[in-house]
Amino acid sequence: MSSYMSDDGTVISEEMIDKWAGEAERGFEGSQLQAVDGRPWEGRTEALKPRTIRVSDSLWDLVQKAAKTHHMSVSEYARQELARALSA
């Protein structure tokens, strides 16, 4: 079984997926959908800037493997995990 996590670090459960699928199949009854620019969990969307950190080859390999497992870029995965760890 795969595990998924939203960009803000929320773990996506099978129950959540089932609920969302049901809502979509019913056409999101009673809902008004509104497009959102940027990343909705931020008060404002900030530009992403390259940063440098130093990590060992073995840690980098773990990050690359985890990103691939989650079908994400290394940058996207690293941002997500940093945000999740720091918001805990």
C-alpha cells in the first residue's frame, strides 16, 4: 500500500481518498469551487529560492529514494519534509 502526504505535511488516509472520491462522483453537491493561485496553505505565495545545505552521500541517497517512492522531485520532497518536521 502506498502512502501519500499533502504539500503541507498532512498524511492522506484511504478514508480521506474515499470521501473525496464520493464527493467528486456526486459533483461536489452544494459546493462552490474557487480557483486558488499559488500554494493555498501559505498566507501568500513566496518565491522559491535555491539554498545550499550540506548532506552526506548516504543521506542524499535516502532523500532521492524517498522522493522517487512518493513520485516527487527531490526539491519538492525536501520542502515537504522540512515543513512537516518544523510544524510538528
